[in-house]
Amino acid sequence: MPSITGSGPSWSSQAERWVSRGCSRSQACAAPASLPGSFPVFELHLKKDGITATAREIDGEFTVIEGSDARVAWTGVEHAYKVLREKLVREGAIVPGHDGRAMRFARDQVFASPSAAAAVVVGRTANGRNDWKVQGSGVSFGDWQAQGIEQAAREGSL
């Protein structure tokens, strides 16, 4: 089973990075070039559609990895995430896949939250804390994050 320990910076320091990069919590920004190895890879699968996306939490930011699949079209109700997805398609961050059955991320893409990332991938609103799983395990992003907070609290109290 992969390691599921680790924790990111506080939400306030994450917000400061978004602002310094010209992003807001409701936007997505291009990801930094490096991928540190200390955090697990998360996966989201839509088995019926044959879609798989991977992501990492990098410096406290949730980043979908280049080459990840996304559903061809938005299938959910009108939502701000639909607008975000359309913007990413217009900007070329999400492009048609080679086989036409899915869209594909053309670059690593930072999202304001795991739910925003999941919604863009699955084409409808989604709970990213539940839907993203640590690769090779059934551990959700939310459970992984809680384990990191618990570990940090234990280590701080020694």
C-alpha cells in the first residue's frame, strides 16, 4: 500500500500563493513545473466511460496531471465548474483526446480544490474529497488529508 502521510500548508498560505500567481480560489492556474515525490498520486475513475485522471497535491494545491482524461462534455446542471471547464477548453488546457472518447489535459493544471478538479474531469458537480483516491488503495483524498493532520498533531504533541 502506498504511503498516505503528509500534509500541506495552511489554507491562508495557499490563498497567498494563488493571489501572488494572479489566481483566485474560484479559478484554475497552470501548475508549477516540478512534482515533489513526497505526496501520493490520486486517481479518479469513470469506469463506464473509460476515463482515468491522476492528480497530486503540490505545495498545498490540487493539481491534475498532464495526460489525464476528462469526460467529453459537461453532463450536469449549470454550475460555476461548467464555466471553469469551458474556460480551460478555450485556453487549450483541456483538448480532444486522440480517440475521440474523452478529452485530455494538455498540461498539469492547478485547481482551487479537489472538488473543482473532479467536477471538470467528470463533467458534473462532484465531491473531490471522496472521489479522488490514493492510487493503489481505496483511501479517499479527504481520509488521506485527515490522516496527515492527525499525524502532524501527534508529532507536535511529543
